[in-house]
Amino acid sequence: MPGLDTKIHLDMLRDFKRRMPLPLRLVRAIKRELFNPDIYGLEWGDPEVVAPLGYLRDRFLVPYIRPDRVALEIGPGGGRWTRYMLTAQQLYVVDFHQELLDQLARRFKKPNMVFVHNGGDDFPKVPDHSVDFLFSFGVFVHLDPEIIGRYLANMHRVLKPGADVVLQYADQTKDMAKGNPGFSDNDPERMRALVTNAGFKIVEEDLTTLWHSSVIRFQA
């Protein structure tokens, strides 16, 4: 399993481009330019044009973003999902890679955004019990259960009582996860145990929409 400082996203992007047929690359490039140009990460799927991702956005993200709520995103990348969270009262974006935070700051110049460079499983600069909603997509699929456990433990400090958390994670019960060397050794049963052992209440799961991973929603 790669470490936190891995270049796996860059390697995945290069491999993805090599394997994708030219006509399909052209179609996707046109769609990206029409809908959301200049957002790093759309190569792995744009919720505006990929139906399963659009469904997850509408069910697990958009309903929890309101002007009176504080949101936090772990691993925003170039803002593929961040763009749907900008109407929150305050939005903390947390990443281990400062260069990704710098790119995001250039892309979204919003006064309600706070950019947080963390150590891989913590939330520096985020006040205690201040967050109503925490979201992460495309990050926990690469994290070993041990690191996920540390993240879950550290969430308690920043979440308000009753806050909602939505995480996408690797699901090794699915063939596309088994064949992906960058995906961690995780599955729904193990993820449920991690969440409940950390003291959270599982509210909802989606085990079928994605072809290589699953989504879990739980509350503090």
C-alpha cells in the first residue's frame, strides 16, 4: 500500500490516458470544457456527465450543504466535489499535499474557504466541535484501515454532535477494486467495524452504485 506522499494520482492519470481510446478521450475532453474547464481530477469522472457520480452527489453531498452549516472536505484535489460545497457558511478543505491546496486556492477564490495542510490524519486549524458535515471522495479508497481508524478518531474533536460524515472507501468485494494496486484492503464489513468501533452511528450505505468502491454515511 503506498504511503501518504505517493504520486499514485499522477500515475493513475497517465495510465488512464494511455488506455482510453482516442475518440473517447476527445468526447470527454469536450464535455469537460463545456461544463467545468480547468478542474484537476475530472479525468476520474465528472459528476456533471457521469450518471453514477451525479447520483452520489445529489444523494450524499448537495442535501447537506447549506448557508447556515459548516462543511469540511478531506482531500479536495482540484475541486471536483468542492465546487458543490461553496455555499456552506464556512468550508474547510484539508489535504496532506500543500501544492494541491495551492491549486485549489487559485481555482476558487472564496472568502468562506479555509485551506488546511494536515499531517495525514488530523485537522489542524479546525475548531473543536465546529463542523456540521464532513465529506471525502477519492481519498479513503487509498488509505489503509489503520490510517482510516486514526482519521475517524480525530474526527470526534471537530464534529458537532449529530454531524453527518460521508466517506467513499475501497471495496475489495468488487472485481475492479481487486485489480487496482492503489486501492486499500478494505470492504463494507471492515469499514462498518472501523466506524462503529470509533463511536459513530451508521445511518446509510451505498454498496451498488460504484463499480470499485462503496459509500457510507454515519453520524457523530
